[in-house]
Amino acid sequence: VQLQASGGGLVQAGGSLQLSCATSGFTLDYYGIVWYRQAPGNEREGLLCISGSGITTYYEDSVKGRFNISRDNDKNTVYLQMNSLKPEDTGVYYCRSSNYWGQGTQVTVSS
């Protein structure tokens, strides 16, 4: 089982980024994916998840209305669309399914 997060980078405040979580080694259709963020000096926090049936649950109020999660089971990939980015969104973003974690991708939002 492998998960690989990608798509991070440097963006100005107000901009957008789309992260991808590519999975392999299991049938994505049946599993949920959770996106996490770890800001510098902070603990890793769960942001939102998408269930196997496509239902989104937000864990962090600050991303509601700005971040959206979607999945393409044919491509074994889950996406995190991040809009209206703020400097406080800076951090390393990880995806997780069950006990498996991706390696993280850095997102830096400049003011």
C-alpha cells in the first residue's frame, strides 16, 4: 500500500493549489481518505476527509468554504482543491487512508 501526496508549492495569499493523493496497492473505492496539515511548530491536524461513498466531512472550520475534496477512483487518486489560500495555510500536507500515510507535500502561502 502506498500513498503519495503531490502538488504543493509556493503561492500568494488568495491563490489556489490542487493537491493530489495518488494511491496504489489497494482498491480506493472502498476507503476514505483524510487530508492533514502540519504547520511549522504545530501538531498535525486533520482538515477534511472523503468517504468511500464520496461524502465529505470537515474537521477544521477554517477550511470550510475554501477547501474541497474529491476522488477519482478510476485514477486511484484523491484531490484537495485549496482556494483563497491564507498564510496560515502554510504547512506540510499529508493524506492518510486507514493506517497508511503519504509522505507529505509542502505548501507555502506568502502574504
